[in-house]
Amino acid sequence: MLKKLLFLLAVIVCVFQGESYEKHIWAAEYPEIKVDTQKSEVIIRSQIAIDENDNYIPDESYTDQDGKEFWLKEWHIEPLYLPERKEWAVQTVDYKEVEWAAQIPEQTPITIKDKVTGQTVKRDIPIYQMEPGNEQWVPGFSFTAVFHSYDADYYQLGGKKIPFDNQKPQIKDCYTELLNEIQVDPEKYRITDAAWEGDPYIGDGGVICRNALVTGEKKVSDYHVTYGGEAILPSFQGNQCVAVYRGFNSVTDGWDQAGEHLVNSGDFTGNDKKGSWVIFRRSVVVTFSILLIIGLIVLAISLKRRLKHIKKRKEIDHEELY
């Protein structure tokens, strides 16, 4: 009987301890922390917007950089209004094998996360700085040139005559003229080969023409581009949690003092009372657990004494019979 009572006692203690030190997650990702060393007090303002209907509870303790632990004394939810504000946004992009700088977008969309509200906004940010990098020649440059027949032995290109060759255009001496015809910079483009495209045909004015595919290389550069500028974040109306922590010798001391202070204070809002109830509940649970343990111990001792008395009485009755 005594063993069963002790087992029941251990189960009840574990259950109440689990309820007393239940852990809640604090939603403040970027808290504002204010430390008052004289009062051994820490005030933490959450900078994450809190919905008034959320079942929000701050952490029960806070440990500073020196390892000193503080226990939750009081907390409440208060309105938070943020006007429009500017925030510097920056993003870098690497562009590979760009033919000319004008191909790079003058603006790029940047997604900005508001550290206070957690909201995200997308803004177009202009180029802040552009740095050219590695240069190289790459294939992929080509265009079609039209050759007009001058006579049976030559084709004419601008002011130059090109010897007739039915197998391949002979254009080695007129690369510059060809590049000028398509208005590109000879420093950026170069011709490496050419081939006929189809047979001769009669063009405008009855002139015999023939097309040739001219191929070559182009000089490209890599660019490291930094987009940067001020982005306007919208105004915001919400709530934030303000939690006050103080240092105590133990968890129990912290809950007891916090509970008495909060329950006796009449200046709190409905949300404050919710915080007071959480802390006060833990004080009551700890106190009730201690009283329950003492009561069970007294009951066990009384039962033990009662069993001894009954056993002794039976022994006396047995002796009188014999």
C-alpha cells in the first residue's frame, strides 16, 4: 500500500512540474533589449508584429551574454505604429559574356524584408556601380553579305572588286569594309570565314547577286553590377510585446515575486492580465504541488501507523485466546 502511494506521488509531481515549466516560443526575431544594471532588470521589446488575437506568450527566462539568467516579471501587448520610412537596398549581379554595356538592365527588382513587421516589398532599384571584368573573344558573330556581279570575273563590294570563286567568297582583303557595312566596331568584332548561301540570282535592276554567310568572333566582357538605392517601406499599424525580466536566485523565487506584483497591480490592460495569469498560475501550481506532497507524506505516515496498530492489536488478541 505504501509503495503504491509513493508511486502515485511521483507521478503527480512529474505532471505538475511539466505544467509549471511549460516552454513557449518567443516570436521576436529582432528584439530590442534594454538592460538596467542597477535594478538587475532587462526590458525586451519584440519587433515582430503581433496579432491581437494570437495566443502570444514571451519566453519565461532570458540569459545575457555573461550567462546571468533573468526571469519574466511582467509583460503586456501595446500598439505599434510605424510611419513610412526609407531603407537602403543593395544587390549585386554578375553578367557573363556581355557584348556591350547597354545590354545590362538599368534597374532590377529587389525584394526587401521589413525587419520590424516581417513584411516583404518589391522595388525597382537603379545601377549604383558597374565594374567590367574579364574580356574574351567568343564565336557566335555572323551576318549575310550581298555581292553584286561586276563582270564575269569579279563581284563588287562597295569600292572593292572581289575575284569570282564559285567554291568560296574571297573576302580576306575586305574585312574592314564588310564590318563598316553593318556598322560595328572593328575593335569588338572580327571576321574569320565566309561561305556562299545558295546560287546566284537576279536582283533589283537585273543585276546578278549572290549571298554569302560571313562568320566571325565578338569580344565580350563580364560585368559585376551593384544595384543600390533607397526604398520606401509602407506605414504599418500593429502590436508588439513588452516583457520585463528580473534576476532571482531560483525559478520559484521569480514566479512568486512576479505573481504577487502582477496580481496586486490594477493598472494592466486585458492583455496584461493574461500575462499576469500565466505567471500567477505557475506560482499557484508550485505552491499547490508542495502542499500536495506534504499532504500525501502525512497520509502515508498515518496509514503506516494505523497498520502497525492493527497488527499489534491482532497479536494481543491472539495471545489472550491461548
